[in-house]
Amino acid sequence: MKETLDKLINHDILSKADAKRILVNMAKGDYNTSQIAAFVTVYMMRSITIEELEGFRDALLELCLAVDLSEYDPIDLCGTGGDGKDTFNISTLASFVTAGAGVKVTKHGNYGVSSKCGSSNVMEFLGIKFSSEKDFLEKSIDKAGICVLHAPLFHPAMKNVAPIRRDLAVKTFFNMLGPMVNPAFPKNQMVGVFNLELARMYGYLYQNTDKKFTVLHALDGYDEISLTGNTKTISNHSEGMLKPEDFGVKTIKQSEITGGDSIEASAQIFSDVLEGRGTEAQNNVVCANAGIAIATVKNLEVKEGFEQAKESLLSGKGLQALKKLQELSKAN
């Protein structure tokens, strides 16, 4: 590791093979916490290259406990986090709305690191069981339309890194990797990222896979469609700009989509939205993100995906997906 750190401090970059090797060694426990913290810190000071990102991704995918749910042709809706915006759990809510619209979802998530309340914090609070048992996951996706893949259960390689990430409590390159390393290897993906440079990298890396994908970055900094302004999109065949009016809705204020200041408060917002007590702004932002996921899988126009999401939310189908998952969690 000393040689690697010397190299990085001298502004050298790692090859894809070296990046992969280092992450594999990290997983094996070859480095101490100070070395890992120093390595992670380098990437807070400078940009990551595509080769480095690809090497890190390949290492995590190789080391993960894979689960085959391909017969359901699912999508994952996942943001990198790290945008510093402290919104409510938009992509997790959008996942249930997407499931309610009949599109299967394998939701990859984790506890909050750089945010107050990550996807897994809310799911756990609401009584969702985390499991890596294939039977339970299949039952979940079959009956509820969605299963939750809690990252630590599928990425044992990360156990040496998790405490360091927690202690640092800021975004690291592991945020960049989260959406890329779903252990179900879904063929459909909607990813929100925290800057344009990363959006381009994701677009480039996904072009070389067999995924149907949409990568999103709101130009005012969000790692999802925020409806507070325009959103850059990169998909299989095109790049574009989405405006709130493309969904037939008004631009909203940042203050209208902030999250709770505790896990309990965040879970309350989550329940309110699914139970029909969400504000217009909350409903629209959830349905915009779910709409893009639905449109990505079904090859629909943006507005049509949004309408299907709206129907799922307002008819209570998204709520039914949550209730079914809670029921299965209790029974298991």
C-alpha cells in the first residue's frame, strides 16, 4: 500500500488492474485502517478516472454474494448519495411506486453515511427484514413486486471499510460505486449521481454493458430528479435535458423536498407519501423519478411513465407493495 499511496500522492493514476487488486486486498484485510483511510482520502482531493472506477467496480462485483433474480427482469432505482441536499428518501419511495406500477424492483441500499437517513434506515424502521436468502427475496419480488438488497449482507468484502466510512461521514468513492454493484445484476437501472462528470462516466461504463439505463443529475446538484430545475439525462441511445414541464408539473422549491431530521421523521414522510398524505411537491418528485424508471423498462415517453407512476401512487398500489413486504418480513 505504501507504494500505491506514494504513487497517488505524486498525482499518478492507477490502472484498472491495480485498482481492482487494491480493493480485493482491502477486502482480504491486508491493509490497516490508517492506510485505508489515507487511500479513500486521496479520492476526496482529486477526481477518479474511468479505469479506476471500473477496477473498483469489477472487484466489488467479483467479491459480492450474487443473487439471481433475472427471471423477473427487475430494475434498480438507486442514487449515489453524497449530494449534500438532505432530501427525503425519494428513490426508495419511487421504488415502491414503480413496483406498484407492475415493474419489478431489486432495491439496493445501505444505511446513511453522508446523509442523516439512508434507504436501509427507513426500511428497517418500517419493519422490512434484511435477508440474503434467495427464497425470501424471490417471494418478496413475486408477491410485493420489490425486494430490498441491504448492501452489507451482499458485500462482506466491505466490512473492513464500513467503520472507516462511518467515521469519515463524508462522501467517498464508495458512494460512486453503490449503484453499480447491485448483487442481483439487474438488466435495467436508473441511477442518480451527484455531479456531471460522474454522470458521463456512468454513461460510458453502462454503454459497454447489456443494461437498459438512465443516468440522472439535476443541474442544481441533486442525485435524482428534483423538479427544482432541469435534469441532465444519459440513456442507452441519447442524452437530454428534462424540465419539470416535461412531466406536466411546476418547478418546486428546494425546501419542499427536504427530509426529516431523524430516522423517525424520515419514516413519517415516507409513510405519509405512500398513504396519500404527501404534498403535491412530494408526490410529483417521487412520481417523476418512478416515471423515468417505468419509462426506462417499458420504453415509454417520459410523460407516460409519469402518469403510470401517478396512478400507482394515488391508487394505493405503492402502499400495497410496502404492506406486502412488511407482511412477508413478519412471517419470515
